[in-house]
Amino acid sequence: MTANRRVAVIGAGASGLSAARALRQEGHSVAVFERSAGIGGTWIYSTAVESDHLSADPNRKIVHSSLYDSLRTNLPRESMGFFDYPFVAVPGEEDCRRFAGHREVLRYLEDFASESGLYDLIRFGVEVVRVEMEGEGRWSVVSRSVVGGGGGGDDENEVFDGVVVCVGHYTEPRVAEIPGIFLFSNSAGNKKNNAISPPIFDNWQREYNFGPSIYHALKVDSFSHSPYKKKSYITSIPYLLLIDVKHLQMLGIVR
């Protein structure tokens, strides 16, 4: 991509912010589209939950937050910061833990955006509804203002030389296709629809975890008096540096 291109960035979360800064540093004209009222993406916490615990009803009101109130990172600060803007504890801040809470992560992203001068590039309350090719090497981006948390403004069509999609993948949960799962609609769910704390079920439970999430789930269980009658974990990535996986396999906790 040559200099002085006009580029649209969709989403003002961690990836959108870093992309916008890098593009501007290369001399491009950048416009960031963010449907919410602030930056942070998945790190914006809300107490709102969807009425459908499985998020399967297409007519439900969609809640974009996927956090619960007590959530902490399952990776240390050293692994989460940008290369030239480390995620360090700020003296005097309430949360100086190495595995910080979600509010501390949002503060870090807000500081990054402010110190990098990115706020002037962001169009808050504007969602992108369609992106299409417009001739050779050009993109038509259709957006509209968000009214009251949902669409309602008039569509606006702009042409850009490039589009960077940074919307993440945590807005729409993926529910496993398990026969009979809808018979347990009051208990089956995910972190997206439990804004106060992780769900606790009084029956058999199986968790599917990939990557660091398996460590987070095991740590929560080890410090809680859970009423689970039976629980097993399925993971594809052993967290070797943090867990003695062979021991957990012997106990039947991890397969």
C-alpha cells in the first residue's frame, strides 16, 4: 500500500487502535468506525444481558459486552501490552495486579488511544453495515449512526482505498450443537450472558476450553466451593507452564 491512502478501520478495540496508529504513522488518512460510545471493544463492561441465555433467538436484543464483573486476565501484563507501549501498573491505581481486572485493561487502552492521539480519528456511535468492492482497489463502506443502541440513522456511503476489519469475534457466541441442550435453557449459557459472575450449575457440566481459558476455569474451581456433581474439561492446548497436565489427566479432570 503506497503512501497517502484513505483507509477505513472497523472497530476501536485493541486491534483497531493499533492498526489505526500504524496506518497513520505510515502517512495514510485513517477513519475508525466504532458503534459504541467508547473505545475498548470486548473490554467494555456492561451489566446488561440478553434475554435468551443461549443467544439463539434472532429477534433478541443483542448485548455486545462479553465480560462478567469479577473477570481478570488469564495472561500477565507482560504478554498483553503493545511492543512499544507496555501494560505496566500505574502507581496509585486501584488495580496493580499482574493478572489485572478488565477495568484496568480498559484504562490501559484508553491511555494508549489518548497518548497516541487516536480519538480524533474515531467516529463513535457509527456502525458499518456493508462493505463492497468499488472498482479496482477501491472499497465502498456503508455506515449509519446508531440511535438508542440500535440502527436507525440514514446510511452514508464512502469510498476508501483500503479497509481493515477489527471487529473481533466475541459478540456472537457459538453454541455447541448438543441434542437436548435447549431443555436446559435456564442453566446452559456462556460468559456473555452472565454479567455479574461466572455461572454455577447444580448438575453435570462439561467445559470446552482452548488456550489460556482452561487455566482460568481450573483456577476458579480450585478456589470455590462449587456444587458441581461432575465436571470434566476438554482442551486442545495444554497449559504446560502453569498446570501439571499429566496429574490432571490422572485425576480425570483434563482429557
